[in-house]
Amino acid sequence: MPYSHRFRVFENCDSASAQVAAEIAQLIRERAILGRHVVLGLPAGKTPVPLYEELIYLHREESLSLANVVTFNLDEYIGLPASHPGSFRAFMQRTFFDHVDIPAENIHFLSGNVSRAEATSHCADYEHKIAAAGGIDFQILGIGRNGHIGFNEPGCMADSRTRPVTLFDMTRRDTARWFPGIERVPNRALTMGCGTILEARRIAVLAWGSRKSRIVRRAIQGPVTADVPASYLQAHPGAIFYLNSSAAACLKSK
Ligand code: F6R
């Protein structure tokens, strides 16, 4: 695929998010007419906040019902109860799920509370639930400054499945804002695997700001390598990066 098909550049994160929200809304409405559900894979973090705000706006102001939406979040810290303000579950609830009409039983999370012994079967069960829902129609991703997607850190395999992982220090530093200090950020997490993510029918990767510009270039225009897990997306015909101009600043034009 030519480079230029792998990304779209927008003036700012709001216009990029509005485009992705419009695509999600169209899919939701098309499926609703057919009486079918839509399966979304969702990230936590700072990047998707304007997307969630736009979907909430469409729900409130343009009567978009999300009653036929099923969600699977990408990842969760190990060792945090769902009620901890730093958990991705709590983040998603206050940022998105509390404000739309997705039925509670359609919302799926990896649990940060499973024991080491239970983790493997819990992750396998998550994969079964995704398959039973018909697979992920539209996966939304952020990207870490080290190229991680979900919590698949550099070195992970392209065909990795949902599993427990150890977080890199850069990742823990970058997510420390929800915790009193970096030492309180868990160093283990459960994440959907790269293989799980790559099975989604469509993938939108969102990235904003100059902090992400170098890794965005390596992901889109660099070699496909385990050093940059997001580069695995180059093999997916339906994966597109949605960038604001500063996140796109390092891309070569050809
Ligand atoms: C979060 C996730 C991570 C983030 C990435 C970017 O569920 O899976 O891959 O998308 O760390 O985080 P932000 O958006 O905070 O820059």
C-alpha cells in the first residue's frame, strides 16, 4: 500500500476526531437499520478524549443511539480495582460510558483484579467473548511514544494474543498523571495482543502533537519491526492513521 493511503492529516485533533466519530456513527446507524450490533475496540488515555466527546455530542444533539454498540477495551492495569481512579475502567466510565446509552452488559473489560493463576484463562475468555460477538468491526488505537499499541510494548510478536505484560518505564511515566506518583503506576497490565488487534476489520490509529511525530513516522514509513509494534499495522489493509499536523510533521511526502 502506498504510504499516502496509510494516513490522513487534519488541522487539529478535533477535526480528526470528528471524522472518526462520523465514520463510527455511520456504521452504528447502518447496522441499527439491519437490526445488528457494532463491535468497537476502544483505548483509554488522553488521545481518544476528543473522539469520545464528539460521540457524546452526536448522542445528545443528533440523536445517535449507541444501544446496538458492543465494546471491548484494549487493556487494563493489573492490581487496581475497577473503582480506582487510575484504572482504565474508571477512566472509560467517567469519560464516555456514563454519557451514552451503551447497555452495561455490552461493555467488556479485562479485569485488573485477577490473580496470577487466573490471568491466562481470563485472557483466553476475553478472546472467546470477542469471537462470540462476531469479532471487532472497528478498532480505535492510540500509540505510545515507544510505538506500543494497546500495552504491546516493543519486542512483542505480531501474532501475540491477549495476555499479561510488563510495562516499560516510559509507558509508566507517560500514564502517571492519574496517579500520585510514578512509583504508584502498576508495572503489569493485561492487554489484547497485536494478533487480536490485527483481526479487527478496520483500525483507526489516532495521534496528536509533536511528541508523537517521530514514532508516527517509524510506524507508517519505517520497517515492520517488533521494535515498533505499531509498524505491524502496515500489513493491515484497513488500518489508517488519523493525525493532526504536528503529529504528521516528520512524515516523508512520498
Ligand atoms: C490505552 C492504550 C495505549 C494508549 C497509548 C497512548 O488503552 O492502549 O496504547 O493508547 O499509550 O496514550 P495517550 O493517548 O495517553 O498518549
